[in-house]
Amino acid sequence: MIYKYELVLDKMPEKEGLLICEKSKCKTYLLNVAVPIKLSVETDVELSGLSKNINGKSMIKLESYYEYLLFRKKIDRSGSSWVRDILESVREVENVIYRDAEFVIVENIKWHDKENINNLACLGLVKREDLLCLRDLNKEHLPLLKNLLRGVEIVSAHYKIAGDQIRTFIHYRPSTWHLHIHYVNIHTANVGNMIESSHLLQNVIHNITLDSDYYKKIKLSVFE
């Protein structure tokens, strides 16, 4: 079987080459390019710790809050350092379109063809570090969530696109364990917008308003 992966390099490797894997049939690539850079990799070795496997086997299961707590203990947050860098204006300063005391809106690095507004993709990065994901939200966070929803107006005004053309959602499970919101054009065709893992922000606010512990009580679909 051939596995396909997509990698995003935030910085150049310390050594001369990038070692894709340490198993058999590995390849080391010499790089002399600007970063960040997106790489596509094909290999007959399944790699752990990289982005989602496109061709490999996966399954959807329902996860309880108890299972989430067990999973949470094993979460490695080292991969979310890029969020802190953006929040602290260490990187991607030119891509930030809004900043306040609670969150930052930045263009998603995956939005490559920025002249094509149909593929608009921005992130709302929350400054609080104690919030990892959807499961951590309750009524205490409603003001924050409503502020994030106001981000639709900000994105709309900045890119001259109608607010009703912007989809705003939270992934669960997220690829980065630091609470963040996606603002995307409703016309974009992106596997990251799959219904199983995307939770509309308006619905999240509604659910928590009904029951503060909503996301502690229900089972959520996850990929494994």
C-alpha cells in the first residue's frame, strides 16, 4: 500500500536534510527553500505523528466524555507552538487581520491561492491556553464564543464578502490542541469541512446555552 501525507514545515531542519522516516526505504531530502512550506510525501511505510493518512484505514466511532478525559492525558501539545507564536506576534504578522484581548484572526496557511475568494480560509486563535477543544466549553465561555462569532463580520468586511457566505465552525477532534475557530467560504471544497468533525459555532453556542455541560454529556464522532 502507498500512503500519502501532507507536511507543513515551520522551520528548516537543524541538519542538512529532512529525514522523512526512520524505517526501511526512507529518503532524506535536501532543502534550500523559504519556510513555511507544504510537502507532499508518498511512501510504502505508514508514518505516525504526521497529518491525516489519506489512503490508510480509518474508522468513525462515538467517544464519551470519559473517553475524552483518558485521551486528553495523552495529548502532546508541542505541535501547537505555532499558535503561541502567532498570538505573540513572532510569526505571520503580515497575515493577521484582527487582534483583540481574547483572540486573533489570521489567514490560514492552507489558503494558497489568496486571489480566489471562493477558497477563503481564516483561523480565530483563542488566547486562553486552558481551552484545548470543543469538549472544554461551557456557559462560562459564551461571551468568548459570541465574540468569535462576531469575527464573521470582521472577515466579511476585510474581504468584501457577505457574512452569510462564511461558514464558522470548530473541529473535533482538532488537528491542533489549542482552541481555534475556522472561518471559510461556504463554496470551498475542503475535506477538513467534513460533517463528522465540524461543529458550527452557532450550534455550539445554542447547545451550551441550553445546557452548560452539553459537551460533557453527549458522545461525539471521532476518527481513529
